[in-house]
Amino acid sequence: MKQQLRPVGIIGTGKYVPEQILTNSDLEKMVETNDEWIVSRTGIRERHIAAPHEATSDLAYEAALKALDSAGMKAEDLDLIIVATVTPDSTVPSTACILQDKLGAKGAAAFDLSAACSGFVYSLATATGFIQNGMYNNALVIGADTLSRITDYTDRNTCVLFGDGAGAVIIGEVPEGRGFQSFDLGAEGSGGSLLNIEAGGSRLPASHQTIEDKKHFLYMNGREVFKFAVRVMGTATERVLTKAGLGKENIDLFIPHQANIRIIQSAMQRLDLPPEKCVINVDKYANTSAASIPLALVEAAEEGRIKEGDTLLMVGFGGGLTWGASVLIW
């Protein structure tokens, strides 16, 4: 007899962005660019930048506190902590372990997950599986990145695109008929070189030469990543809806990865969605990688745009190359 899986959903939310704001006008003073060019091509007007003393775990900590408060829970109630990030405080220990200590969540397992901008959806799927099968009861899932630390602010093609932030959710058992209905995760490793940081790992350890050659900064082939994003946003969306037994007409709110307004608009057209059914905040935060989708989700919840019983569709793409989509009934 097949085991009945527990319904799992989001029971608490929180977000945090650093105080400092870097506007397009500020960037005009740093590189050869202008506000009109940036807005017309990306939709970005400003981004938040971490203070010198702030690391990814600090952003995650602030978001986690708000999520715990939202869920009416204490850190001791957590069984599992997953931090999706490509900018960990350090290689070892993981940012999740650092966060576990800061929160005082002594009973929780903790690990980082690296899937770039798709990392939050990957982490949701991972934590959901643990809770569905009864291994854990309550999980803290965070998307947090401090991309300003891996951005070359002399490269006008990339420095306008990225910002810092963290979004957190508590997931646990929810009433029957609610929660996560389906996931679609995937990767195209053959496109790994299109969006990468070449140095700093075991293949090319840090050296004077790698630093001089700026190989510790994020590189992106924007044209090719754009084509990949438009394609997978559409196909992943269609697959995840099919898995959930739903159609485009069932979507109450679309929460896409906030990388580029033109990619979001392309996905909206494919889904035939009106603007009021899509969350767009790329203008305020830019691309925050794994923090992007949870920041948009939490902001929509705070603004009262999500009602009980609403069907939410989250979809993202990122380095790897990776993609992840999920359907959730709130």
C-alpha cells in the first residue's frame, strides 16, 4: 500500500535587504552607462548593496527571524535549515551551519545548496521531500546572496544587473489540498561556461594570477543566457502545471526570477497573464540570485496580493545552467 504523503506548504515568510541603495545614477559615475540604457534593457532602477560588515549569513539571519516570527515559531522548533546561495560566508563551514548557530537552532540539520538563481526552488523541493516522508517536520529555507562581492564594478555589462538580499520561508505540514502541488527541476551542464566564476575552486585555486585576471568575478554571456532563460521559463512552466493537473487559467499569481524585465514579459505573454497576476520587483532589487524569488514572494504576501487558496507559480533559471519551477496552493 502506497504511503500517503503529508501536504507541505509555506507557514511563515520573511525578507531582508541591506540599507545601502546603489542607483543607476550612481553607476553612471562608475562605468560608461546611463539610466535609460539600463532601464530599457533590464527594467532595473536600483539595487541594495551589503555593508562592509555584512556577509550572506547576516542577511539570511535577519530574514530568518522575520520568517520565524511570521510562523509563530522559535528557532528550537526547526528540524532543517537549507540556505541556497552562491556567495557563502566561507567554503567551510556552510552558511547554513553559521546561521544555525546564530539562530540557536541546535536541533536542526543544516546545509547549503548551490543552484544559483534556481537555488531557492531546488531547496523548496528538497525540504518538501524531507517533510513529506516524515523525516522532519519544520524546515527553514532561505535564498540569500551577496552578489556585490563577486561583481566587477568596472564591467558595465554585468555590474548593472546584480544586488544583495535574502528571502526566507518556513515550510511544514498544511491542511489537505494546500501546499506544494508539483516541482520541475532541471539542468543543462553543457552551458556552464555561459554563467560562471572561473577561479576559486579545486580546478583553478586562488593565486596572484587569478586575482590579477579578475577570474573571481561573475562572468555572463548575456545574449546566450537570455535565450536559455526565455526557453526554459516557458517549458518548465508548462511541465510543472501539467504535473499539478492545472492549466494557465488556474494561475492566480506568477512569481518569476527577477533577472530581466524582458524575460519576465516574454514568460507572461506565453502564459497569457495580465500584469496584475505577476510579481515584478526587479526595478528595486535587480538580480539577487537565490534571493530573487523569495523576495518577490514575501513582498507579495506583505502587500496582501496573496489570498488563502490562491495558486502560485514560481519559476527561475540560473547558472549551471539550471532551472526550477513549482506550483503552490497558498
